[in-house]
Amino acid sequence: MSAYAPVVLAALLAAVLAACTWAQTFLAPSPRLSSKAQLNAHSRGRSNSTLQCPARAEQAVPAAPLALAMASLGALAASVARRRGQGAHSRSSMVACRATVAQWNSRVKRIEGGRAIFDVTITKPLGITPKEFPNRPGVGIAGIKTGGNTDLWNKEVLLNDAEGMFVLEGDEVVAVNGTFCEGGDLKTVSKLVKESEGDSVTLKLVRNYLRGPVKIVWKPSLKMATYKRKALLRACEETLGANVRYSCEDGWCSSCWHAEETYMTVFRICKMDVPEKWDNVVPFVLLSALEVKNTKGVLVKNLMRLVCKPFRPGVCGSPKHDMPVC
């Protein structure tokens, strides 16, 4: 309620001033009527001295200051409302609604062997490290340079919800600007990139979505990196410095609990691993409890309903506690 106090106060004052202006306008003597009365009196005769002397017109309070005050208050109310709207917009933009699973799937084509194929167009220089696969023919993305154009493209897609697919370490390069190079060596692929015309390059990439690494995004810190499946989430977080709090040793205090954005599954960061069966066409976005409250309207206590502690008398399964029955 305190957040709306300035708007309510401004509206109340504006209403009071409007009432005063109305009273002054419609209840004060009209100068036009006074002039008409004097004219009638003159036409009936000039003997009546009271009519011969025009009555002193009552001084009406000018309405201009009131109008100015009302305009100022209206501007104040509009300014406060606008700031509130901008604040809400900035908060919503920071936690902008991510693409759904269906939308991520629409950005790729699923092919045989648990693979997905897609195109990305990136400005030169690409800022990637290509490398030949050690156990089979072909060239893949071995690294993405921080601050490079590929990294900037990924941030647009993952953080600002730009249309397109992000690039992931392990993706195989199968074509450059429409020229296929699947199974080619590093020299062939590099030559195609270097000799390409224009300021950008279109790469056709293939991703093994069942066995490849996973892109993890932490919110609200917006830190992100790529990790292997079954890597300990706490180790991933501490490497990035995503500011997760840890307040216990068994993982049941809920201070480090995060909810995965797509399915709202709760993960105990201090104990759980990167899911082994995650479809890496979709980024693995982890929301802190506060972020879930701000974006989903769900409190940590509601998240706790999804996970149950090991049975302890009087704690889990007891009607005295707001926990599900084990």
C-alpha cells in the first residue's frame, strides 16, 4: 500500500481543488447577470439610487492558480505512475519470459541419432575455437571466447530472448554459408570461414541433444556457462560466482534451492547434479527462490511441497506441518 501512497495523495488533493474550482465557478455571482440587472434598472427609471449605483461585484478568486495546481498534481501522479510502470518493466525485462520448450524445438530440426540441426548467422570475427573431434571425422566448437561475437549472440538469445538458437560447445560444423563440410578437417572448415564474403557467416550446426553438454543460466545473477552432464551443481555455481547461499550440510534448509524454469522442478544446489537426461536444445535455467517469487508468484514454502525430507517423526507426514506425506 505504501507504494501507492503518492498516487492516492495526489488524486485526493486534485479532487479537493476541483471541488473548490467548481464552487467558485458556479456559486459566485455572475458578472454578466449583474450587468444585465443594471441595464434593466436604468430602463425602468433613474430615480432609484440603489439601482443607479452599480452594485460592487464580488471578487471571484482567480481559477488560474487552481488550474495550475491541479495540473501540477496531475503531472506528479502521472510521473509516479510512470516510474512505477518503468520499474515493473525493468524488473520484467530482467526476468523476461523465456521461450517455451515448443519454441526451442521450432528453432531446430530433429534428425536421426538423437541430433538436432540448425543455422546461426554471426558477425565476423566469430570468437570461437574450432577443433577436430578426437574420435571421429568432423570439426566442432571447442570453445567460445568471452566477449566475442558468438558469446554476445548467445547472451541475446539466452538473456534477452532474441529469436534463434544459441551456440553450444560440442556443436559440429556441417556447413559454412551453404557449403557443406560435414566430416571435413580443420583446414577445410577454417578456409571456408576465412574466405566467406560479407561481414557475417552462417554456420549450420549439429548438436547431440542426448549426450552433449548443457548450457546453464543462473538467475538473477544472469551468469551462464556450459557443463558436462552429472556435474555437481554447487561446483558449477562456485566456478561462476552466482551468489547462491548455503546454510546447512544436508541440503534441507532450502536456502540454496533453485527451481528449473521450464518445468519448475526444485534442485538442491548443494547436493544435486546437472541432469543426465536433459535435452540441451533447451537451456537449463535455474531460478533462485526470490526470483521464483518475483516472476512466478510462488513462495519457497510452495516449492517445498515438491520435495519431501527424509522421514523424521513429527516433521514429515505430521498434520502439524505444512509438508506432504512421505
